[in-house]
Amino acid sequence: MLKEFKNFIMTGNVIDLAVAVILAGAIGLVINGFVSDVMMPIVGHFAGGVDFAELKVILDPAIAADEAAGIAAKPENAILYGKWINAIINLIIVGFVLFMMVKAYNKTKKPVEEAPAEDPGPSEIDLLTEIRDALKK
């Protein structure tokens, strides 16, 4: 069983998949850094200096702890829709970057040349013309 597992792990497909997963994680970090550190400040600038991550609707405000009154601390309860907006913008930017990468990659590939079509032979009209001429003789 150990030998079968070793053979399975050492096949090219598993190693290729492992490399792809590791590279995807690294590329994900680079893209997320680009979006959050480069693109979002630009988007925020053109949106009037808004930091979308801070946008929220507070449902219940935070309560500070007061041990003398016996009140425990309670965190704020809020809908953080700004983070959701950031996630949507992130998705759009990442999708566009991936689209451009795939488009550039497709340009580097050699165009597939279609094999010349085989001669289909005489058409129906040619055959009928030959039969007519043969019958006339």
C-alpha cells in the first residue's frame, strides 16, 4: 500500500496540481496586495476620499465595561457593507486582470492551422451532367 501511495504521489498529475495550488496561493497574495494597496486607494480617491471598509450600519452600539455598575462590555453590532463593496470591487479588478492575462497568453500561442479539406469529389450537378452526357451518347 505504501508503494502504491508513492507511485500515486510521484505521478506527474499530482505534482503538477500541487505546484499549481502553491502558485495560485502566491498569485492570490500578489493580486490581493495589488488590489488593496494600489487600486483601492485610487478608487477611494475618485469616490471622494471614501474608505469603503469603514462603511457600516450600526445596529447596536458598543457598550464599554463598567465594573462598578456591573455592566459587561458588549461589542458593536453592525452591518459592514463597506467590506462587501470592497469584495465586489476586488472581484471585478481580479477578473479583469485575469482576463487580460488569459488574453495575452492566447496571443502567444501559435494559431492552429486547419488541415486542408479533402476533395469532396464531384458535386451532384457534375454527376447528373455526366449521366446526361453519357445517355446522349
